[in-house]
Amino acid sequence: MIGEGEEEPPACDRNWAELQRDVLMVIFLKIGSMEVLKATGSVCRSWRKVAKEEPDLWRSIDMTNHCYGSDAFLLTDPTRLAIDRSGNRLEEFSVEYFGDADLLQYLCDRTTVLKRLCLISCYQLSDEAIAETAKRQPLLEELQITFGSLSEKVTEIVGKECPQLKSFKFNNTWFNVPPPDPDDEEVSDDDEALGIAKTMHQLCHLQLIGNRLTNEGLKAILDGCPLLETLDIRRCYNVNMDADMRARCARLKTTRFPGDSVDDYEFEADADQEYCSDDEFFPELDYDYDYDYDDDFENYFLDFDDIFDDDDEDDGLGFML
């Protein structure tokens, strides 16, 4: 407390190591798990101690929106460290690019109270890995799978294994030009929609951007999901929102139709990825990090033996990702 007439000391003279634990908790929760892993260990022992010993800091782990692109596998070990620190209290987990069966198994071995799982561009995942994860997380209420290589049967698998699922986002890539022939089997498919209708009877929120469902699939969802409140079927060009279809959707609180704008959508998928260059597919990939390292790419990443040494003896080395 600064007394009357006293001046606040300059920031450079403050002892940041003396910040109270509850204050550090507030700071760490605001900056997020990625920044906590990157920065806290390089400040001081007390900051690192809080980051290690407070499981509540790791109830939500978000490893998305990073700058690693195709090299995101480098985040696997830091992510496992964060999972370890959660102490079986992890409720929300998000991963982008590097989520695979091994990481999800590691996750399930260390928490059974997961409520929200978000998988972005995790093309290494199989139906079996998703099914096993869903089976081992009985409290799962929200699942997002955006851009993947799963089969049409995955929705039915998820629905059977997640009876408490309230929110499901299953989004694909899309194209500016609608398919020329909606009856073409190559561009229309109701298997995913029918899987949702058959198994997700408690669903309240559904997002299927870029899906190939038709009117029949959408009708099945509306009939099979009586609790549905919000529906997002933008870029689902095989759905014809005629008078009958709009009447069926009228009971919903919020509906986003196939032709509605995707400008507010957080991901870019308006391209044929088969012909994308790495720069186009990973537009955020940038190795110009603000660190005093050599230009050699290898020097941007510290030796993992040092980075993941969770020993308190070294106060100066943090998790420089």
C-alpha cells in the first residue's frame, strides 16, 4: 500500500517475485495456458512454482491459434506437461494441427472429467481414436471437430458414446461455388446427418458448416433432436431452404442458413486444399520470432531436455516455445 505523499516505485524496481499467489492466478488465467508455459518459468522460482502447483490453472488448456503450422508437433511435449499439471481436473481441452491418437490417449489417462473437447485440423485422428476418447469421457458435453479426415460414421459413433452431448460442431472445408448437381452422390451425403439424428437426442447446439447433407438429412436432425435450439448449416449447398424447410426450422432460436455470410467464422477454408501451397494452407506460419537467436531455424527451439525439465533449481529457463 502506497502511503500519502509516497511515490509508487518505478516498474523496474518492483520485485515481481513477491506478487501474491492469488494475484498470479488471476494473471495466469487471463493470459492463457500457452503463455503460462512459455513465460512463467523464465521469470522466477515463485512464478514457476505457482504454475506447477495450481491444478486450477490447467482446468482449461488451449493449444490453438499458435504460429507453428505444420511444425505444431513441437508443442506435443509442452501440451503433455500442461495435462500433467491439471491433476485430473482438466475440463476443457483444445488442440490445433498436432492432435493425434497418442495425445488423446495421454489425455484420457490423466483426466476423466472432460466437458469440452475441440480438435482443429487434426487430420491424423481416426474414427477409432475419437470413439475411444468419447467412451472414456462420460461427462463430455461439447465436442468440436473442424477440418479432419474422419468417416461419415463418426457422428453416430460420437452420439452413442456421449449421451450427455449438448453441443456438436462438425465442420468441413467449403467452396464458393455450389455443387452443380445436388443429386450427384459425390457431393451429397446424409450419413453424417442421419448419425446425428439417430443418436444425439439431447443436442441443443449444432454446427455443420460445409456439410453435404440434403433436405432429408436436415429433416431427420430436426425430428431426432427435439431439444435443438441453434443450427448453423452455412455452406451446406445441398440444402434447399424452401418454405417447408423454413417452417420446420421456425421453432429454433437461431438458424444460420446455407447462403449466410461466413465472415464472422474464425477459420479459413474457402479453398481447395489439394492445390494449396504450404504458405496458403498455413497463412499464419511465421518463423520471425522476437527472440535473440541466430537465423538458423534449429536455434528457435531450445533443447527439449532443458525445456521440459520441471525442476525448480533453474530459475532462468522457461518454456520458450
